[in-house]
Amino acid sequence: MNLIVRVCRGVASRWRAIVLRARGARLAERLWLQKIEVPRQAHRVSLGEGVALDRGVVLLVSGSADAPPSITIGEDVYINRHTIIDSCESISIGSGCMLGPFCYLTDHDHVPGPDGRPGSGSLRSRPVRLEPNCWIGAHVTILKGVTIGAGAVVGAGSVVTKDVAPGFVVVGNPARALKRTS
């Protein structure tokens, strides 16, 4: 019975990859795609070899359809359930990173419009980058303009508003350095 379930999940994963490729996404051959969502602009998504996206992951791309890839995920990255990557400019995740469940990464925020309403203005954006081998805990929020250095660890529930140096553990809201990883 377990073998049948695994085969069915494998077939479903391959079917999702075929559909995303048909929509223009740049995908490596070896991927594991559970029930994910790419609601629009799939052609601005790039996934590396060995990427695994668990159930409920959303890759949300906004902005100009003519722009280069907006979400780039390197090799051997695991993104756990119900994580949202919300990009209008650029979010890149380096090889070997792991993201816990219910994370939110965004490279933009809204500017109030002339009428003062928060959603009526334009978007302000700055790229977000996770360097290789980062470990992002559950329920972490990473805001625009942040770079998380190679090998850094972000503790569960943290809100990252500033860059994280390579090899550091950060926790809290806003996230602050706790110690070096080694």
C-alpha cells in the first residue's frame, strides 16, 4: 500500500512539473512538487535540481511580465508546508537551504496612495537573498531588502528586517543575533 501511495505522489509531482513547464517555468529535471500554487507569471520562476516544495507552498509573482525571473530557488532546497514566497522584483534562495512551515518571504511593501489608502499606491521593492545552506525556522517572516548570509540560522517565529551575517543564529521580532553557528 505504501508503495502505491509513493508512486501516485511521484506521478502527481511529475504532472505538476509538466504543467509548470508548459506555463514557462524554468525547472530542473529532478524535483519534488507537492500541491503547490503558482497563480500567475510562472515564466518568472526558476527551480534548481533536487528542489522539494511541500503541500501548500505558494510562489506568487507580481510586477511586469517582461521582467527576468523573480523567484529563483537553487539546488537541493527544501521548503516546508504553507510557505509563501511573494515577489515582484527578486527573491533568490541559495542551494542547500531549508525553510520551515508557514514562512513568508517578500521583496516589497505598499506605499499609501494619494488618497491615503494603504493598498492604493505603488509597490516599493528591494531584492531578498538567502545565501547557500541557510536554515529558516517555522513561522519566519523575511522582509524586503534582506540578505541572509551563508549558513545562517533564523529561529522560529522571527521577523527579519535587516541583513543576517553568514554563520549567525538570529531570533526574535525584530530578529537579533544570538550567537555564531560554529
